[in-house]
Amino acid sequence: MLTIMSTIQIFGTKDLGRAIQEARTRRRLTQIELAQHANVSRGVLQKLEGGRGTVSLENALKILHLLSLDLVVSPRANEPKPTDRGG
């Protein structure tokens, strides 16, 4: 079964947590199973999915990788561009 997930924008920890939880449940993994695969505690995953607490970037990236999710950083389309002032 092929599942295509569209690109979503993450504006905060709750958005990231929701995306991780949705990807985990689509793959029919429990929190315990994903935590074991990522070599983190279930509490880390609970905090991450709940958008609360402090979770290291390393652990978050491990979990994203296991769920085949990419973290992409890009400039906002509606931000004004700095002008070239020369010099």
C-alpha cells in the first residue's frame, strides 16, 4: 500500500508532534515500538508527539528518519527579501 503524504508546514512543537504521530499510526507502530527502533524512551516520543517538554534535536531527527520524514528548512515565500545595498 502506497501512502503519499503532502508537505506540511511546521510552525511549532504541536505541529511537529502531530505530523510524527500521524506518520507513526499510518505505519501501524505503537509508541513503544517506534521508541525501541529509535533507541529512545517512550517518554521522549510522548513528549515529542504531544508537542511539550524538551526533546533533543538528535532524537527528533532519529524519529523522523525512521518514519521516512524529511526536515526541510526553506525561506518563507512571503518574507521580504533583503535589498542589495552594494558596498
